[in-house]
Amino acid sequence: PRGSLFVAAPLGVGRRLIAPRVPEFLEIYPEISVRLRLTDRKVDLATEGLDLAFFLGQPEDSNLKIRKIADVQRVLVAAPSYIVERGMPEDGNALLEGNHECLNLRYPGATEFQWNLLTPEGPKRFRVSGRYECDDADVLTDWALAGHGIALRPVFAVSEHLKSGALVPVAEATPPEPIQMACLFTHRRGQDPKARLFMEFMVERISAAVRETLPEAS
């Protein structure tokens, strides 16, 4: 297989899970080149000439093919200094009723901020608010580390901070719902050998990496 692969991924997924593994893939397949685009905005595979697009959540375009990678565990986190100042929220209701600062991820087109949490009665959507918002989730992690509020993050994105104690889980009685990580492609692009090779390579490596970050794997 040879030629260029055009791949898109969300910022956090691309930085932590895909980009570090591209060199290994290119070493195995020296005739292939990878053009990696990292963005949290919605991409259009056809008009942007993309072979593959990784994503978190549910795709809006039902005409595209999906290759599921993993159900990604998520966690609500805050710095110990924040807990000392504001107290430990026990559940999602405490986030809304207490004097808590929720750090919000601004997706393109978003009109409100909602956290889907698992309650004893089942999944429930909590409309949260706060003075901090950004379209780069890593900035939310930095704010949380600095003690400015509570962030909802994939475990893989904050596992090192959880292990070191720089961040601690909060509202553990109502943890966030897992979110799907998958790869999107058109039927035609999926027939391309180099696209299939890259997709299967990343599915294997990423699913293993995500599992390793879970608390029971440490």
C-alpha cells in the first residue's frame, strides 16, 4: 500500500491516542504518508477529502460507515484545593444546588451545556453552568488542575493526574455516561487498503490504550 492518507480527529483524541502512534504505523508501511488534522469541529469527509475521521459521541450522518473502537469511561474531576474551598459534591444534584463552578466545553453550535450522568433512577441529563468555557478540552483540564472548577473528562485524558492526586473524582454517586469512540469513513474510502490498514492498526492500539487507563487496570 502506498499514497497519502487524510485523517481527522478531535484535539484530545488526536494528541493523546492517534498522533503518538502514527510513527509506528509509518515505520511498518514506509510507502504511506499520513496527513493528520486535529479539530473539534464537525468535519465533512466528502467535501474535505478525508479518508477517515475519528470522533467521540454519536455521528449525525447515517450515510457513513462506522467502526467502533471503544466505550470510553469518563469522570468528573476537580483539584483538592477546589474541594477544600467549595466542598465535595456527592452527586449531580449537588453540582446544581451547591456553590460549584462547572468548566464547560463549547462545541461548535452548542447552545447549552449538558452533562449526562448515571443516577440510581437511570441516565439523567443535567444542565450545568459556569463562568468558564472553552472549545479546547485540554484547557478545561488546566483550569481544573489550577483549582478553578469541575471538569467532565475522558479517563484517558486525566489518568496521570488522577494517579498523582493532582485531580480527584467528584460526584461519584452519579458518574458520567461512557461515550463512544469510533472511526467514520465512506464506503468507497473504506475499500482503500491503506485506509483499512490504518483504521485496524489504530483500533487495536487505541482500544488497548484506553483499557490501560481505567482504574482497575492500574
